[in-house]
Amino acid sequence: MTFTRIAGTGGYLPEKVMTNDDLAKIMDTTDEWIRERTGIKRRHVAADAETSSDMGLAAARNAMEMAGTDIADIDLIIVATTTPDKVFPSTACIIQRRLDIHNCPAFDVQAACAGFVYALDTADRYIRTGGAQTALVIGTETFSRIINWQDRTTAVLFGDGAGAVVLEAADKPGLISTHIHADGKYEELLQVPQGISSGYDVVRKERAYIQMNGNAVFRKAVATLSSMARETLSANNVDKHDIDWLVPHQANLRIIAAAAKKLDLSMDKVIVTVDEHANTSSASIPLAFDVAVRDGRIQRGDLLLFEAFGAGFTWGSVLLRY
Ligand code: UT7
């Protein structure tokens, strides 16, 4: 049988950092409010000309370097992004070109903050069924471009960045199981209400920005993360105490803490980057994962649980042996 293993991880964060105090200079907010309600201290913001493909490319190169992957071996590229460079071609095709890779399938997955878990699920199915041997899976976002900097209820929450993994076919897992879900009935609770087919309207520009019912999203995120953990553990007959590290989507420290509590995990077994990165949507899990691999907390052989929740709503989890 063929399984999927993670051969390398990579991350990229834009150089520019905005602290909570920087935001307090341009909107009615405070460092204290943002820290208390979200755990966020600062976020990285892309330079004017910096795009999702620029960041995704840098993260991919880091992951390939760690894995020792030859460009010629990559036979699948999947990019999770909600903020593509262009309407088309896909950001995956743009990154493929910039890596000078030709002919392999390359496509984007759009599942908002659960995008990376969706992309891992997809790549895992390709590898396990022989459709690919070595895949690049990237989460990359320039959320600063869809933030309304006049709206304090959303502007303080997001940041830019990219994370990536190289996946390889292996004779043992690796990825143990993936579980993805969606329920579109929650469309209006978290959205950018304007798109191409509904008529991009530069005059009503506020419709090109994130709108969120924060309270409702918060409650649903907490409930869903705990049901997701139950689903994944019971599908694999794994006890919650066997989990070495929880690598959750980084939206809010209070949501992460609630998820950890349900798993009976102390916070020192949870990878937290929301304080430094804010919510980077589909980049948040691979970025957090990369940080903890590189600082030596996550070791080969550790049992990891990834959990994500985002607009749609979409949600999903991955249980894996690193
Ligand atoms: O990644 C995908 C999903 N996204 C999420 O998971 C985010 C989920 N939601 C949340 O994280 C939280 O709901 C927020 C952090 C967005 C908000 O926290 P909250 O504890 O739910 O606050 P709230 O929305 O109930 O607002 C409390 C007060 C309000 O004032 P009033 O009406 O009580 O007078 C807000 O106007 O805080 C006010 N407020 C702010 N004050 C200072 C909202 N944003 C800010 C701000 N600075 N940035």
C-alpha cells in the first residue's frame, strides 16, 4: 500500500510588521483589546508589489530545500488560496512557471481558512492512488488586500504569509487520515460579498472586503473544532492523550485554547503563532507547522493533529505521524 509522508516544510512572512499599536494609530482600537480578545500582538503585511505567488514560491523553495527535493521530481502542485494573484491562471500555475516545472497538474483550492487541509486531503488522495509521487502543497494569502482598514472588527484579525510542504509517496503513514467538510448555509456569516460573476463593482468598494459576524463565527468555530477532533480520533481509534502536538488554524487564541481544552492538551502541546502572525487563513497551519519543525518542538515520529475552520463554512482535520 502507498501512503503519504511529509518530506519537508517551509514558510515565508513579508518583511513589514504591523503591531497592534500601529493599528491603533489608524483606527479606534487598542493593543489591550486586541490581545485580550484574540491573542494577536502583530501581523506581517505584504509589500505593495508582493503577491500570493511571490510568498508561496518562497515557502515552496524552503520546503523543497528541507526535503532535498529535485525540481524534476515534483509531479503535482496544489495551492490553497483565497487571494490569488489573478482571476486566472491559477496561482498554482504561476508558481509552477516560476519554478520552471512543466506538464504536471497544478491547480488552486479555495476553501478559505480550511484551504490547506482541503489541499492536503486532495494531494493525499493523488499520492495514495498513484496519481503523484512528490507533491508541493502550498497555502498562501495576501489578506491585507481584502481588509477594510476602516473596519476595526475585522482589520485587526488578519495577516499575510505563506507555508508549504513537500509530500512524498511512502510505504507507511505519514498522513493517517483526513476529514473535510462544508456547509454553505453559513455563507453570510463570513464573506467577501463581491466576486467576478456577481459583478465586480469598483464604486461599491466596501463589498470587496471581508465582512464577518464575529460572535457567530466564534461560537461555531469552537463547537466544530471539538466535534472534528472527536471524529478524527474515533475514526482512527486513537486516544486524545496520544496526540503529541495540536497544530490548529490560527484565528483566535481563545478558540485555540478551547480546542486544546476539549482534547485535554496543555497549551505547551499546542503550536501557537496567532500572536506573531494573526490569521493568515490557508497559510496559518503550514506556517505554524514550519515554525515548530524548525525550532525543534515537532520531531520525526510525533503524532500531530491539524484542525481548520473557515468561511463557507468549511472545516477539516488531518491526523498524521510526522
Ligand atoms: O478564520 C476563520 C474564522 N474567523 C474567526 O474564527 C474569528 C471568530 N471571531 C472572533 O475571533 C471574535 O468574535 C472577535 C475577535 C472577532 C471579536 O471578539 P468578541 O469577544 O466576540 O467581541 P464582540 O464582537 O462581541 O465585540 C465586543 C465589543 C463591541 O463593542 P460593544 O458593542 O460591546 O460596545 C465591539 O464594537 O468590542 C468592540 N470591538 C472592538 N473594540 C476595540 C470590536 N472590534 C474592536 C477592536 N477594538 N478592534
